Amino acid sequence: MNAFIAFLLILFTSTTFAYDTQSEIGMLRKEIQQLSKKVRYLERRVIALEGIDDTGNSNMQWGCYLNDIRAGGLFSHAATEAEARGKVLSQCTSKKGACFDNQITCSKSD
């Protein structure tokens, strides 16, 4: 009788374990799919921020210029106006110029 009870316990726990394993595998597969989608989204965002579109061409649409007495003429381009302005100010600061945002002229290419 004890052997029968032990057999039933082993049978019950093994089927429960198999069910739990299958359900965990299913949950892991769903999580992997979600993570893969997020990685693809982040890759697209990084490419967009780097200024390259899906065809490999540059999508740098904004150009900003600053002419400073100390730093000279500085130019930068980026996908957004704010980024192009920031790059010009950074260049000006690194050249120890008198850098002010209101001195920057920006334009957007078509």
C-alpha cells in the first residue's frame, strides 16, 4: 500500500511539474517576443537619432550656424533643431568662445 501511495505521489508531482514547465516555457516565449519587439523599436530610435534613415541616407535636416569673435564660425547639423543648436554651443564652449543661444541661426533643409 505504501508503494502505491508513493507511486501516486510521484505520478501527481511529475504531471504537475510537466504542466508548470510547459506554462513557464510559454510565458518565457511571450516575454522573448516582447523583448525582441522592444529591441527592434530601440534600434530604430537609435538609427533615427544618429541621423540615418532606413535606406542608409542621412536625415540631418537642421543646420545651425554661430559666428563668434573668439571661436570663429561654427556649423553643425542634426535631425532636430535643438540637437543642432546644442552641438554648435558645445563647439563654441570647447573653443572658449562667448556662446549664447540667441546668436545661433538655424534653418531646416527640405
